[in-house]
Amino acid sequence: MQPASIVVKAGRPVRLNFTRREASTCGEEVVIPAFGKRAHLPENQTVTVEVKPETPGEYEFTCGMSMYRGKLVAQ
């Protein structure tokens, strides 16, 4: 996932835009466990996921198979 790290302000809503650029089934879904979010990612379409990291910290996001990884860093 690119970028692998996204820095945001804690306590503010964040819109993350995901676009799957490959046909691999591994990338068909994004999962953000700390926020209970999952979204299907159709190939070459942008999907927006909204979250609000209330406290500073690192929040991981992965593909549905946990092979692709990234993190949201709230400061």
C-alpha cells in the first residue's frame, strides 16, 4: 500500500482514499481493525473510508489477507 504511512491530527475526522491498481484478489479489500472498518476495493476505482482517530497513536490498515500493510499515524 502506498503511502505506507499517513500522518494526521488526532481528534479530527480523516478521509482515506484507496485505489486498487492491480487485479490481484489480495487487494480486493481494505481493513482498518481499530475502527471496525472494511471496504471492498473494485479495481481502478477510488473508495473513500472515513475514520476519526480520537487519540494519538498508530492505527494499522491491511488488505483482506493482511499481506499489504500501512498505518495511520495520529499526532
